[in-house]
Amino acid sequence: MSVNTPKNWFKPVVWAALVWNLLGVIAFAMHMMMTPEMIGKLPLDQQAAYSNVPIWSTIAFAIAVFGSTLGCLFLLTKNSLAIPTFALSLGAILLQQYYNFVVINSIELLGASAVFMPVFVIIIAIALLYLSIKAKQQGWLQ
């Protein structure tokens, strides 16, 4: 099957998404480098959010950021593996947010402002999955 040429806006949007996801990779790296001493310097409410994070939540965080970054690379190379990669990433994001909102109740710990970024991340993840599906339907991916 031949691949159609994507619209002019496609690559700039995907490049912007790649930068966004690389920022997520940086956030993950910073999270992994947090020492108990660094956590101890945070306000008490934030200490609770960073202490004793279960391994499954950390793995979900890793799958979310690295999966979405890989999905962007798949889009840039016109590879339809972007679709399952973004779907996996979205699932990991939802699992991670389950921990944040249900297990530790980050809204109670950090206030309503703790909702904005996670909701924004979910919206972008859904948009990237939708974009990859539409790109496949348009014949922009193989």
C-alpha cells in the first residue's frame, strides 16, 4: 500500500508533540532522581505524594512518557505502529492517574490545581491517538 503525503500541518504538529513528550521524559528522569533528602525538603503535603510510590505507578509513568515519545517517532516515520503505541501510552496514563487521584487523592493533598496538568496530559494523549488513527485512515501511515 502506498503512503499518501500528509497535510502541511501534520509534521509541525507531530514535532510539537514530540517536544511535549520529551519534556515528559525529562519529568520522569527527574522523578526517578528524587532522593529521600530531596523529598524531605518539599512541603509536607508534597512529601506524601512523592513518598512510597508503588512500582506499578512508576512503570505506568515510564510506559506513558516513553510510549508516547515512541508514538511520535512512529508518526514522523509514517509507521502505523503509532496507533497501538499511543493506545498503550494512554492506558498507562490512565493507570498512573488512578494512583494520583484515587490511591493518594492528590486533589486533597495538593489542591484543585493538581487537576489541570493530568487532565491536559490525558487530552493530549487522546488527541495523539485520534491523530494516529485518522492518519492511518487518510493513508498517511503504512
